[in-house]
Amino acid sequence: MTPEEEHDFDDLLVLLKETRGFDFTGYKRTTLMRRIGRRLESLKLRDYSEYRDFLELEPEEFTRLFDSLLINVTSFLRDPAAWQALRESVIPSLLSGRNATKAIRVWSAGCATGEEAYSVAMVLAEELGMERFRERVKIYGTDLDEKALHVARTGIYDERRLRELPADLRDTYFEPVENGFAVRRDLRRQLIFGRNDLTHNAPISRVDLLLARNTLMYFTTETQLNILRRFHFALADPGFLFLGKAETMLNHSDRFEPVNLRMRLFRKVVSTFPADRAPWPMGGSGEAHDHRPPALETAALGSGPVAQLVVDSAGTLALVNSRAESLFNLNPRDIGRPFQDLEVSYRPVELRSVIERACQDQRPVELREVTWHRAGVADGGVFDISVVPLLAGGEHVGVGIHFSDVTRYRRLRDEVEQANRELEQAYEELQSLNEELETTNEELQSTNEELETTNEELQSTNEELETMNEELQSTNGELQHINDVLTSRSVELDQANQFVSAVVRGLGDAVVVLDHELRVMVWSRGAEELWGVRSAEAVGGKLDALDLGLPLDSLDPYLRAALLDGQSADPAGRMVLNAVNRQGRPTSLTLQLSHLRKADDSVRGLIMVMNVLDRE
């Protein structure tokens, strides 16, 4: 990531803190970047600065972002083996040694939608019985996500969330409601849910059991240390800490000791201040030493593995063993010389003031891990130096100086410390990787749950489509039946039309059917040939509007009178008219009128049959 991208990402976190009060600076940046990156990908945005502008324009996106960042993956009695270890190792210790009225306080930090808090409530209710549980237990559930806390306060869960819960616990502590199953009221009454930011808000105090399962893994190492300090303060004595499988606590043995390391169960370590160490024994046994031969003492002093010098009360070098001679480049001629004139008096460390202090206090003075970088020697030496006053007959006769070479031990200690640092770093990296893996697993589980929900929705949609398909098939069958009926009716209509056409052709040269307004309803082919007007032009129009060679002025009153009086038009009567055909020739024709009647015998219109008399 470039410095510019880092700056844009930090600005985004500042925006979340200033506008919504969510401080994510203590969370792992890799996790935050991965979750925010998903939002960028879904919104087709290029970088964090564009997303920051989008948040300012679309406040609803804050809710979707927080749902993505605050991964609420939990379940009832998650990791059953760990909960069984809690029942066997912690609950008995928690309940033993207490009087019957002592309250038990439990804190579920990062409780999400409340399954973990209700799980510990069921475990304690099983151990104590419901009546004693109501009298003694108080459980606090906290989280940063108000939406998840609302679900926890309601205490209603669907059947899918109760899938892993044993049937006996579900039947005992849940009751069916409209939207799923609700936690029994007498159990839910003992739980209090509220918002708490583990990185800033004060912890709940005097807690006997603290559950923070897979919560610390989202924070940086420094933030985890601060939260653990708060947890240590929050716990009573004895107090127990129940973590998730991704959190190891290997680097905090001064605050918590493992009860069951594999199941992440820990006990609070009470801080104590060790007493002062007993003083180093300075005197001997009090018995007089046997006089030994001077040659034996000289040989023992000379061959000792520790470099030794003796300075008498006058400040003169009195004795030097062989190890000191080779180490400080001394020789027998230096014996009797003033000690302050020798190089060893100030190198590797200033010894004259130390000798003076030892003589003055009449007690040994020790200098630890004095480093000496000698010329011509690649690796310097490390020495523990002891300056011990020498007494003879109760009188001070000089000092003995001992140089113990602890270079090897110093190197071993440095190597052990380096190995410990590397091991601690490896543990931290391993814990970080483990937490990243657990985060990824929880993200995958969250994605899997979303996919399961989507699959259920798709299955429901598929069932609806299947139902619609069956309805369409039924409708299609009905339409097919109607189509068959229409086809049959069409054939019948065609036959009827052919029959009517044949009848019309048999009635005369030209047949015209009129309605009660003298509009043309039927215009036969003979009428087309006689008058030169096509059926498409004539049908629907009034008779007097057509360009015909009929004497319509005299014919129209006759036709209207026939419509008004159903008996005035004699079916056997005929009229002889002089007309002009389509070719403009005078034509004589007979016109016979008949009534077109309805089913109730009322007049609907007229049937005009015209036959030409003077055919050539």
C-alpha cells in the first residue's frame, strides 16, 4: 500500500470516529482493509478517498459498513468441548467456598447477538437450579454493535440458530413464538445488555467469570495488552477468563495462569510483592580454622580458577595468583608496588573507590557483569568482581579481590534471552496468524450463512416459480380448450356464412340488409355488381350516404315507415323502381322488403331484395 493510500485509509478511520463514534484504530489494519475492500468492490469504487466521499453523500452506507466490520459470528454453546471443560474445571471452583447468598457476576464481552451470554446462563441454571440462579446470578452482555444488542435484548432466535443446541436445553429454556423461539422470561430477566467499547470504556468490576471468546483477535497486540489489563482489573479473586480458540495468552503469564490451556480457560493471578531477600551470609561458622602449611595455601591460591588479588592495609599489592597474572599481565615484580599504580586498579573498572568503600563499611562489595574489552582480543570478557575485607584477629589487614569470569554464562543468558524474544515473536506471529485464520474462518462462516440464506430464498423463489409454472400450465390448458372451441365455432361460422351467402344469392340479383337506422349490415355480391360499390365501403354506412342509382328520395320514407310499423311492409308486395346501374344505364327493377326480426319478434331492420327486369 502506498503512503497516499495509507493516509486515505487513516482519514476514513478518523471520519468513522468523528461522525459515528466508532474508533477502529485499535483493530487490525489488515482485517479492516479486507472488509472495507469488499465494500469498495461491491460499490465499484476505486480507493478509500472515493469511499469517504460516498459515505458523506450516502449516510445509509454507514450501517452496511458497520455490519461488515463488526463480524457477529456466534452460536449457542459454541465449541462444545470448551463449554464442557468450563463445566468441569471452572464452575465447581466458582461455586465452591461461597456462602449461599453470595452473588455471582458474569460478563460476556463482545456478546454479539447474545447467544454466548444465554449459553453461560443456561450452564449456571443447570448447575444451580432455576430458583437459586435467579437469586444469585447476574450476567452482563456488552458489544459495540447496537443492532446486535437489540437482537440479544429481544431474545428471539429462529430455528436455524438453535440447530446446534441440545434438544433438552431448547425445550427447557425456550418457548415457541411467532418468529421462532424466545428465551424464557425468568432466564432472560437475569441478563443485562449494553454497549461497551473495550478499548475506551471502563470495564465492569468484581466479575467472577469473564467470557471474551474470539474477541481479542480483531485487535492489535498493543490494544490486546490494554484490554487484558482491563480484564485483570475487572475480575474478582478468584476470577476466571474464558477465551476463544484463536487466543493463546502465552505472553501474559504474570496476569493469568492457565486452567485448561487447550480450551483457553485462565485464572486471574493476584499481584503480590515479594519480600526482600535474606542478606548474604557474611560470617563463617565461628569456629577457629586449623592452621595449614603456608606452601599449601600458596599453591591453592596460585592454582585457583578465579583470578585473585590481595592488597594489604597499606594499599600495596601483596598476592597474585597465576590466573590474575595472565589475565592482567602482572608478574612477581609487581608484588609490593602500590595498587593504585597498576592498570588493574582502574581497568576493567575503577577499583580504588570500591576498595575504600569495602574497608570503610567492613563488608564485601560486589560488582556484577563488568565488561572488559581488552586490546588484541576480539571478544571482551564479562566478570563478577568481589572486594572482600580481610580480618586477622579482629583487625583489618587488607582486601581480597576476586574476578569471576562469567562471559560464558552471560553469552548463554543473552542467547536464552534472544531465543525467548524470538520465541515470543514467533508466538505473537503464530497468534496473529491464528487470529487471522480464525477471522477468515468466521468471515467464511458468515459468508456461508449468507449463502445458506440466499439458497433458502432461491429455493423459496424456485417453489413459487414452480407453482406459477403449474398455474400457467393449467391456464394454458384452459386456453387450449378455448382455442379448440373457437376453432370449432370458426368452422361453424364459416359454414353458416357460406350457407347465408348461398341463401342471399338465391334471394335475388342484389340483397341489402339494413338496421333500424338504415345502416348497411349486409351488402351482397349482386349489390356490388349492380351498383358498383364494394361491400367494405358499404357495410357500416347509411344507405342514403352511398352513391347509388336508386331513387332514395322517394324510397327513404317508405323504408322508415316500414321500420316504424312492423305490418306496413307486405312481404308478398313488390315495388317497381326505375334506377341507374353502375354503368349509368337506366334499369328497371323490382324491390321487395322483408323485416329482420329479433328473437322476441321485434323489428331489428329490413331485408331489401332487388331483381333487374330489363336484362339484355
